[in-house]
Amino acid sequence: MSSCIETQQESRFREVERGTLVYSAWFDDRKSQRLIRVLILTSTRKPLPSLFCHFNNVSKHVTSGVSYYQLSGNHYMQFGGFVASCVLPPELDRIPCFVNISTRSTSTQNESNSVALPVSFIDRQHSVEKVTSRRQYGICIPPLHGEISVDRLIEFLELSQILGASHFTFYDVAMSDSVRKVLNYYEDKGLARVLPWNLPSYIGKYDIHYFGQTLSIMDCLFRSMSHLDFVAFNDLDEFIVPLQHDNMSALLLKIHKDEHCAHCFQSATFDPSREDLQISQFLTQRVFHRTKKATPFWNKCIVDPRRIFEQGIHHIVKPIEDNYIDDNVNWSIARVFHYRKCKDTHALMHCSGAVEEDKTMQKFGERLQRNFEINVATANISRS
């Protein structure tokens, strides 16, 4: 077991120097060489900063230089996400509880240009997180911002649970008080985790791709390893829906093989502007026309997090070992139900013109209504 005591330090961006921020650190022993992986946000245009990992043992202080891996989803923006790896020095007789990230090879924790990060663990044995049991399927949601309907949020959480999800991880850019209240309620139930995504004010909307979404994906990937068998990466308007099984857990049990690192699903778009009569308060219970063909490039994947080195928004970038493969699930077995406008030039969204009726979601309607009402009443949530 780890000798680390549970830290009260919440993951957040900490500045090593202006323009270079660290978010979380992870002990990774999935390959033969033991590493500390540090998730970093920094400039993609300047030379990468020389950083060092410092480890303090009872009797010694040891240092390891950082090597960088740039995430593929940075989209040539000024700032982007990186995985910075430090080899764990063999002189250490135990796994460190903290790593000190510094611009100086001889830095100590109290100097400037230096940040002490708690080391988190990817296996349940060492993790100091309060993990009561291993769950099968969770969802990572990209950083939340802007106007979010409380009703849509609760619909997403309750319908996703009906479909098989048992845990949700959120990143808070700028949540409203009402959204925060909803998520605090689900956190108290043990169903959600909300982490601050405190980007500095000097990194603007057009300096980084979608609020640093790819870095949040990597944090959530590492965070899921200790307590989830599978994790998906969904927006609030997306649902991965099994068409021949009761829920996603049953489907994954059926299709997952030893060689698989992930299962990827094609996406059907349900355009709300085509919605039928206002017969329900729920978007998924009133929009029943979808694209006949899959929307190109908008696949979503459910992964075994321990088998992934880099996860993209719509595909597997790199498995941890080359022999792992991702499984492209047949459209007739399961697909993504995506509720958004078909024509969205900003998102490069291009749907096929032909649509057809699809009332798959109707079978979940009564249970969704019941669960929605119970949780709104229990949490005393003001509706939007």
C-alpha cells in the first residue's frame, strides 16, 4: 500500500512560470520504466521550458529531467497540452507522494518558479482517493462554460445512468450557481467529481483549443484508471446508445476482447430544429428524426483507460502498447445519439441531408421522467 496520506489539495492549474502551468501528476508503471507523468499547459510556439522533477526522500534529494510529448489535439493554437515525463530515479526506495516541478535543476520547494504537486496513482492499491468499489463505465465531460440548462444537465445525468454510466467527471471553467448546485448534489451522492479548470486570464479563448479540452481528457483518462473499467468522453448533448442490449455495461461485456483498448461508435445527428411537437420537456423525448447516415469524423469512443497512452476527442491517438487495437462497433449494434444543429460551420459540422424517424429513446422516457422528478425534488433544485 502507499504510505501517502490523502491530500486535501485539489487538482488545479498552478503556474511554474508565466505561460507554463502544471495541473496534475501521476505515477505510471504500465511500462517497464516507472515514470511520473505531469500534465502541463504551455506555449506551442516558444522553445519548451527546461523543467525538472525533484523528489525528496527521508535521506536524500534526487532530480530527474523532463521529456515532453505534445498532445495531438492542440490544433496549432498558441497554448496547448503536453505530457511531461520524468523517470523515477532508482535511488528512491518508495513511490513519492509529491513531486516538485521547477525550472531549476537544484531547486527546492520554497523557491520561485517551483510547484509542489501531489502524485496520484492509477491503480486502486496505491490510490489515496476514496474508491469504495470498482465501477464499470464512467463518462468524462469536457470543461463546462457558458449558458447550461439545468434541465438538460439533469436529463444528461439521469439518462446516461439508465444507459449504464455510474460515474461522471466534470471540469469547471465558469459554471453558474445553479449548475454548481446540481453537480454538488450528484457529488454528494458519489456519482460525480467536479474539478476546477482555472485557466489564467492571459490565456484567452482564441489562444487555446476549446478551453484546453485535450488536456482535460488526459487528466480524466489517468483519473479513471483506479476505479473504472471503461470510460467515455462525451459532451452533454451526446449519448452512446446500445441498440441490441439493455445498457452499455451489457454491451461491453459482450463485445470486449483481450486485444481491445477501445470501442468506437459512429454518430447520428438529431437536429433540434427539426423537433416534433412539444410533447415532452426532455430533448431526447421529443426529437425523433436523425440523419440516415453517420456524421463523418464525429465518432466517440469508450476506452479501457489503462490501455491508452493518448486519447483524442473523436479517436484513439495512441494505445499504451502497439498490440492493442480499437474496435469500430457496427452502426446497427450501438451508436452515438448527438442532439445538435446539423449546420455548424464553427464546429466543422456537416450532416447528410436525408433524415429518418428514430424513436429508440422513447423506451427510456417513463424511467427518465421518474428519476428526473425524484432527484429534482430531493435536491431542491430550481428548474431552468
